[in-house]
Amino acid sequence: EDKVVQSPLSLVVHEGDTVTLNCSYEVTNFRSLLWYKQEKKAPTFLFMLTSSGIEKKSGRLSSILDKKELFSILNITATQTGDSAVYLCAAIQGGSNYKLTFGKGTLLTVNP
Amino acid sequence: NAGVTQTPKFQVLKTGQSMTLQCAQDMNHEYMSWYRQDPGMGLRLIHYSVGAGITDQGEVPNGYNVSRSTTEDFPLRLLSAAPSQTSVYFCASSYSISDRENEETQYFGPGTRLLVL
């Protein structure tokens, strides 16, 4: 059975802290991994990771994929209250069975 | 370019009623999918399609039907609504296979909030 597991399920930090969110996956014919941020509406795209060991960076957010150990991390440095959201990761399966499997998400709360 | 659109935004149904949630995209994406999102459960795949005329079941297909007669539209039908189908439904689309990484990014519609009494 294909599965994506995120940890922790929830996290409360103070502004300025650095956080690391984890995503492990076990899917057949793995192709890529996606990270999304979801506030009170539809998820918005953050990163797509296809190659192992190559860090993707956008401002205070960065992410990396380890295809040998089957996991990815999302780092957020100098957190702000606007970073409060649910962070979702999803594994893309390629080939004739192309589809996405999402994890349950990590709820991040950043307090002032 | 409207992206992914969903209608209605909110719907209340009585148990046993049927309805269709509409989803359309104008980006010529091959891949379209329906998810439901419940508290603490993340996004669960209901049905998906890799092109017109091709559909397949996801993780939680029971009680839902789909069809894909055109590239643009991917409606989700609830045959006989049940309170367990109370949820927020998201439609998403993307290119399915591409050499350019970001073309596989899933674009989400704004969601449909469904309440079944």
C-alpha cells in the first residue's frame, strides 16, 4: 500500500525559531515529491523535488529529498506568524499508474 | 486563464440526494483529480484521470462516480449522499509527465464545502 507519513502532526513555536518538518514515503514507481502550504483555503505550491540531495530554496524556506532513505524535509528559518499553516507533502508516482498520494499534514503554529 | 474552477462553493444536501460537483481547467492539463479533506486526515484521493476517457479509483472511491469526456472537465457525482460524505472537496490538475519539473505541479481549485444532513 502506498503511503506518505508526515511528522510531527502539529508543532507550536515562537517567532524567530527554526523548524524542520518531515515527510517519509513508500510508494511504487516514485517520481517526485511536492510540498504545499495550506491556510484557510486550497493548498499552494512550495517545492517540487525530483533529484536526491539537491536543496531547493525560496526565501526562508528550503527543502531536500533523500531518495535512498525515502524522505524529505522542509526547513523554515526565522519563522513568522504568517508561516502558521498546514504543510502538506505528496509523492508523485509515475508510469502507467501516475497519481499523487498526500500525507496528513503538519499543523504549524507560530506564536508572536 | 482561470486556472482550476469548482462549483458550487458550498452545498447542503439531505441524505439520499444526488448531486454533481463541477471542476474545469483551462490549462490543457492531462491529469485531473478529486480529493476530499477531513480534519486530521489530510487530502485523500477519490478518483483521478490521466486523460479524456480514462479514469481510475483513488484511496476512497466508494459513493462517488467520475467521467472525463473532455480534457477540460472532470465532474464528481455523488449518487446517494450520506453524512459521511460531509467534507471539503478539492479538484486539482497538472501535466502528467513532463521533462520540466514545475509542469507536474498540481494546481488546486478553491474547494467545495459539502454538508450532508
